[in-house]
Amino acid sequence: MICRVCDSTQLVSAVDLGIQPWANHFLTPDQVGKEPTYPLHVVYCEHCATVQLDYTVPKETMFADHTYLSGMTKTLSDHFEGVARNVDQRFFSGHAQKSMLDIGSNDGTQLKHYKALGYDILGVEAAKLPAEIANTAGLTTLRAFFNEETAKGIGKKFQVINASGVFFHLEELHSVTRGIRECLASDGVFVIQFLYMKRIVENDAFDQIYHEHLLYYNVRTLQKLLQRHGLALFDAEFSPIHGGSIIAYATHAAKAKPSARLQELESAEDRDGANTLGWYHAFGKRIAQRKEENLAFLRACKAAGKRVFGLGAPVKGNTLLNYYGIKTDLIECLTEKNTHRRGLIAPGSHIPLRIEEELTEQPDVYYVLAWNFKKEILARNQALIARGVEFYFPVNPKETL
């Protein structure tokens, strides 16, 4: 393959998580044991330092029937509201006409907050269920994959273009980036919210690597992609959401003047070696040790006769379960708030999902796969904690840089 960002052929192995099913392919009972599997192998580009998967599961397979809904979690909705308010106050306060395009808009949670601030909104979402939910809620959403052709079909410029947790998913990376440049007003701001690879490594959060995430950005590597297409970052800030993310701000390259905090983030990456191959090889060794520690904990629970449920069924949880080799002998079920997943079974591990509100019994231990919402989870489960139910977090994210 060639590098997804710079077209170099200088790609070397960084982290190998084996052969796994596509992690969001939750199964119906008749599909169990029939799910296809693919390499989950991260490679490092020696030319531009971008880390990325060397295998692409087609976007039509992964996203057409996607069941993830961003509005299910209050923490995320509150975060999106804060982003919208900050962008509006900082860049467009007082403007009479304001418009916002959200790429990969899911169920419209981010759109909703911009609409409340007076923006004309448009979402572009390929998955059927979230697009329908958004449109039913009056959040205008085009069901399509966003790319250069889609952008030209929209035929409109936007003051704000947002990509939340989607810019690292892109099979058509360069076409999408050209489409963003096409739709961005001359004074527009492109807001990119992405999992920060530096923090993924620092947290040993390898579960955030899965087939939907084709690329893993640091600030320096994202800048290289944007500059290839006449865009550039001018500012970026760290957010603790999802265990550690960057909210980056880009515009047309000729107008981008780097802020002090953008330069500080880049300097920290250089200081820590976060864009070097050795950084990722050390990461791979640590997660192998994490596997032994977690399996020892779960086996000890089993030996003590404790019942263990998984809390949450996030996509990343399936990467963890399958890399660790966890099955129903160690975790009885996964509890899930999203009722659209009722009756489904996790791919690879074949652990059944149960709807959280429909539980009639509680385990001795919750193994928390949705660890990125740790504060919210602990806050709403104080009664269970008081009764002695243990909440075990396989990843404990750092809160700040």
C-alpha cells in the first residue's frame, strides 16, 4: 500500500493487534461464528510519520447500517454544546447570517447545538438510522458519504464545517479534504475533533484502534494532510473527551497564522518523540503486558465465583475483548443503553448484549468497556457502588496534558 496521507511506500509495522472482526459488526444470533475477519495492523510512514491501518474494510460495509448514536451520552452532548458555543463566540458572534456543515453528523447532536445558536445547518451522514433520527428531529441531514462530488452537489459555502470523530475514518481522505476546501467560506473555520494519538499511546488505550479508524493523528501529521490541500491549522486545544482528544481549528492556508498553543502542542510531540517509530514499538510492548494483567484479574474473579458483566458495548470494546481473547467464560454479558442493539451479540467474543434498563439482577463486577465516560458512569452508579458492586476500568485515562 501507499501512505494514506503522503503517498509514500515507506511503511513499516508499528502495532499488530492480529486478525479481528470489524468491531461494529454486532451480530444477530444466526450470524454468530460467520462474521468475516480482517487484519488489524497499524503501520508507520517513515516519510510523514502518520500511523494508519494497512487494511481497509469498505466504507459501505462499515457505515451504511451503523448503530452508534452520539446523543446517547450526556457527557458527549454537553461537550458538543460547549464546542458550538466556543466557536460561535470566538469567530462569529454578531454575524447576521451563519451556516454550519457537519460531516458525519450522526443523529444530529452537534447540529442541534449550532441550530440553537441561530445557524443554518446541514448534516451529511451515510448511516440510515442516525440520519433518520436527525431528520425526524428537524435537523436537516443529507444521507450520503461526504466527498468532493457531494460538496459540489451541495453548492454552498459555510462559515463553520465540523468533523467530530470522523476525520480519521476516511477511505476517500483526499476527496473529502478537497470537498471541505470547496465548501469552506473564505473566512470560514474547519473544526476537527479527533482522538489524539499521543494520548492514546500515553493511556495505553489500544482499544481505540479499530477498522473504522483508518488513521491516527497527532497535530503535526494532521497539519501535513491539510497543507497538501490548501488548508492549515491555526489553533488547537486538548480536551479530555474520549480519554484525550484534540479540537483543532483550520482555515484556508493563506490566512492561517499558528497560535502559541498550537506551537506548544507541536513542541511537546517533538520533545516526547510522539512521531517516531520507537514511540509505537514501546506502546506495543506495554499493551501486551496490559493483556496479562487484565486476564489475571478476570480469571481471579472467576475463581472467586464472582459474576462479571461488561459495562457498555462501544466499538472499541470489541478490539479489547478480541485482542485479550475474552469470551463468555469470563464476562457473562455486555450491558448497553442503546435499545437499537437489543438482542445482538458482540463480534468475535460472542458475548450477548443486554439492555441496561431491563436488567433484573446485578453482577459482582462491572468491567467497564466505556471507560472514556468514567466520571459519568461512577456518578450515576453510586447506589451500586454502595452495595459493593466493583467497577473495574481496563483503561484509566489521564485528564489533562
